[in-house]
Amino acid sequence: MWHDLGFGLLLRALMEQGGHTSALLNELTVTELIGTIRLLPKSCLMAQHELEVLDQLPPVVDIFRGGWGVDADDVVCRGISWSLAEGVAEEFIEHNIASFEPGQRPFHLRGAVAKADILIYIDGEFEVITTPGKVANCESVSSPMTRRFQSFAQSHAS
């Protein structure tokens, strides 16, 4: 148990590095990271109040993700980290502009996930970690910020 707790705290600290899970995905595949998270009891990865928030969620939850990619499927396929707050997803578009590469566009996505498919919940960014294949009804959300960054991407396409 102490070994699980220590590893869980280390994993959580790594996930929070830079505000999201991208730092870990530079070292692990999505499958490896999800597998590691599943090995640990949720109580090793979440504080008591986070466990309570997760427990109180409805059976199906709307989730949001912001990022840059070739297409929406690219952003969803890499997306284990989603937010319960739409505004957080939109902020990720702006905060991750440094990762922009020609051919990529910004995406602000909305999807749904069953509470049973949420592996962990982390306060701060109202973050939920889930397996990408479990996100349903994924659609793009249009907003002034998204349109502004889409114009940026188009002007830098070549």
C-alpha cells in the first residue's frame, strides 16, 4: 500500500507538471500511461475531496478539450486529459500555441464520457483522465477565440 501511495503521488506530480499530462506523454505512450493509472487505487491519485467530486458526477458527463492538431480526430486520439469546464479547454488553445506547427489548427472540442470511464479527477483545471476511445459525441465548438486562432493558423500555413 505505501509503495502504491508513493508511486501514485509521484505519478500525480508528474501529471501536474506544466498543468497537464503532456509531460508524461513525452516519455510514455497513451496506453502505458492509462495502464499505469489503472494499476493504482484511485485513493492514491486523488485527494478525498476529488474522490467526492468524482462520486457526485452524473452517469454521463460533458467534457471539453482544447488543443492543436491536423484534425479533430488527431486531438481526440491523443486526448486523455479533458476538462469539465469549457473555459479551461479554450485556454489550452491559447496556452499551447507554442506547440503550433504548420498544418495544424486549433480545436475546441466537446464530448461526453460515462462516469465509469473516468479514471481520475484532478481539481484546478477540473481535469478528468479517460481513455480516448471512451469519448462519445465529439464535436467542435466555435468561439471567438477559436476563430481567431484558426485565422492565425491559416495565415501561417505555408
